Amino acid sequence: MCELFAISGKTPIPVNHYLKELISHSSEHPNGWGMAVFYGNAVSLEKEPIPAYRSRYLKERLSHPFEAQNMFAHIRLATKGEMAYANTHPFIKRDSSDRAWTLIHNGTIFECPSLDPYIHRQEGQTDSERILLYIIDRINARMKELRRELCSQERFELLEQIMCEITQPNNKVNLLIHDSELTYVHTNTKETLYYQELKNSTLFATVPLCGGIWKPVPFTRLLAWENGELLFIGKDHGNEYTYDPEDMRYIYLDHSFL
């Protein structure tokens, strides 16, 4: 699948060594790379639909000191959608209040009727983009209903409902979402997403990077960090992904099978 990396912190930290190790895995995840650095409600997005290890731009970028306080990085192994900019993570959309939402995903949606309508609305072909479009629509609908913006707890509770929904019946949903304030973390597969606590930051990665103590992220529940501190812990929805050989027949087919 893909590899994810993220930082939620109080202050910027050097990230060159983490990103260089991530890039070293890109020969096995060659279908694009991307980074998003967050500055409040502004997002600096950099991505290319080429292997990270072949990117001259990325090599030059990391030849200079690079610090980040809140960021995402992703290297892609394509399962749905061709190798193209529109299919390269991260994905960014704004809700009706102009809040920026950014998503990176490692997994596969094999069956989810709620996401099917977005096949004809999305720019690319990935199930990851469909997840984000669905989240935005649900956020917008709730704000319209309440006639106001949602507070952080309300946003968390709504995303918790969505995670419970889209992980059924047996979808693999390892993802990171940033909403300009909170970093939401979800995995429903054992030991496929880890976190490391530093002095003023919490790091997340599909596989441990650069040594130190990494712990598995609690799975089958949504969690949210704000500036390096764990803020919300959701309930266990119980929808653990279990490998099914029959699922693999869907992975490399065009998205039009849905």
C-alpha cells in the first residue's frame, strides 16, 4: 500500500532526516509523493506523480534545512487510479466555512455505498479523494443544520461517525486528516500505524522512522491531536480490517467497477 508520515507539534522541528528515510522506501511505493505543511488555515502543498527517489525537486528541497510544526507526507503505491497528479496525496478541500481539510490515506475501500456518488464528482480516481469529499459534504450539512460553524468536539464526533460507517463491512482505512486545527488519526489494522512522542511534538508513521520509541496507534477508534497533545479519544467501533484474498481482485481494477 502507501506510507504515511505526519507531525503534530507545538513548535517546528527539523524533518529532513525523517523525510529522507521515508523517501528511501519509495522504490517500493513508486507512484507519487506529496507533502502538506500547515500554517493555521493555510496549506503549502507539494506533490508529484513520480517516484520520490527520482524527484530532482524533492532532492533539492531536502538539501536545505527543513522544519515543520504540523505536516503530512505520503509516498504512494497505487491500488486505484492511474499515476497522475489528481491521484497523488495529499488531497485538500475546503468546507463552506472556508476551513481547509487535508487527507492522506493508506488502505482500500472495497465496498461503501455512501462514497459511490463521488465517482462522478471527483477530480481523480482514488477512493481516498472520495472519502474527503464525503467528509466535506457531511460537515457542510451539519453546519447548515445548526446554522453555525462546528466546534472542535463537534467536528471530532462527526468524523467518528464517518469512520464507523466507512470501515464497514471490511474496508481498510488507515488515514490522517488535518482540519487546520486538529490532526485526526485512524487505523483499523493492527500495527500498521505508529506514533512517537517527543518533547513538543507527536510523530506518526506507517513504519517507525529514525529510531526512538514508537508505539502502535490504538486501532478501531478515532483519535485527534492538537499541536502535539492528544485531545480526543473516540470509542472502539470494532470494525477491524481482516485480509480477505477475494478483496484483492478489486484492487487493480479501474474504479468504474463500483
